[in-house]
Amino acid sequence: MHIAPYDNGNQAIIGADHPTVPLVYFNIVKLARGEHFTSTVPGYETCVVPATGTVDVQVGRERFADIGRRRLNVWDGEPEGVYVPTGLAAEITCLSDQAEVFVAGARFDTILAPFAIRAADIDPVQYGSDDTKTHRKIKHILGTKYHGRVGRLLVSELYTVGAGGWSGFPSHKHDTDRLPLETRHDEAYNFRFNPAHGSGLQMLQREDGQPGDAYHIVDGSTIALDKGYHPCCVLPGYEMYYFTILAGLSQRSLVQYFQPSHAHQIETIPGIKDMIAKFK
């Protein structure tokens, strides 16, 4: 489903037990200098990631200072974040003139330990090519390196490299637990475009060979994905970014099932196998 941009007033865009993606939580918090917001999501582990601005994050007795360095937009530097264990309160305080903060979550019962993810900790991977129209970069915030410290949550930022092109191709899905072929992971995206008046298309094909749905995505669009194959693209002349939340039903590692009619193109896209491995 597509959720058009709106002023959410710091209330969850995808709340706990959402009917489409019950495993995922997503909020956007906007603060001015000195303002505070307390994020508490019972039953969900979360990750606090400033899209722009700098914040302090207090979790229990631990204070994580000066999180976030970006000022202009999500292209202005590396992401940072704080992992917040299930159900614990995270008090977010804005240190910059303005801050826009993503709060990503996954349903999980066990309480782990909080920690900060700094710019130097980000795990990047770049793959694809201009020739195949699939050139992009992924910055893993809560990626595979945090297995054992995080329950079911995967958080990353995806960028198209260059202007225009496809992402999420070859078409794949992850809506059914049937190891070793596939895992059930609910997913949510929040899109940004550079320049901001750019736009793109999110496809959703639920059955191989049958017509599916398509959503016109704009700056600030949120997509909730429960099932089906789901590639997306950006108009020529624009860069696209999307903040990605993946929440597993039974395990953290993601196993994607590629649409059989397109799966052979894995062999044509440089570096895509490295990208797939980063989610496992």
C-alpha cells in the first residue's frame, strides 16, 4: 500500500500491529532545537536514525550523544543511529536547528542492550551498472554485522547511483517462511528524491505473469509491502533514496525469492550477489 506524504504530528505512520505489515513499525519525528520526543513501542525493537539534524538519545541510563551529522538532506553525509531494545523508552532531544528523525521497528520479544551506530560503523555495498540501469548503493545501518545484538530488525538506506534507473530488480519477494528458499519479512520504505520535485514508480506484482499494481511515489511517500514482487524506479534526471525497514517473522536474515521469469538476470548485474549476501 502507498501512504502519501502528510503531517503526521510525530505519530506513527505505520503503527504497531498494522493490518498490512504487522511486523513493522515506522514513525517520522520532527523537532526544533531543544525539543524532546519520547518514543516507546511495546513489543517492538526500534532504531532511531536522523534523516537530517543532530540529536541526543537517552535509553534508560545510557545517553548516546550527537547522533546524526546531515544538514541539507539524506545525500549530505553518512547515516547514524541508536538501537533501542524492545519496549524501552528512547528520549530524543534535538541539538540542531531542526531534525527529522526516522524511527524504525520490528516486532520482537527479547530485551537486548542498546547501542549507537556511528558513521564509521556503516556497512556499504554498491552494485549494478549504468548499462543495466540498476546502479545503486546500500548503506546498512543495522546489517549483518549486528547479528546477536539485534532481534529481527534490518535497517538500511538505498540510493540510486546516477540519475534514473531501477532498484529491487530482478523482481523478488519475501512473504512466506519456506526455508531455504524464502523468509517472511514485512517491509516498509520512505522515499526521497533529488531534486525533491522528482518522482518514481513502485510496482507490486502478486502473481507471476499477471497484472499487478503500481504506485506513483513522490518525496516523502511511504510504501508498506506485505507480499508480492516489488521493483521500483525513478524518473530520468533524478536521484532516488529510500529508507528501508525489514522485519522477519522467524529469523533476522533475509532470504529473497527471485521471480522465476527474471531470476536469470542476477547473472547480468555486476555485484548483485554481494548485495544479496549482505542481507543474510
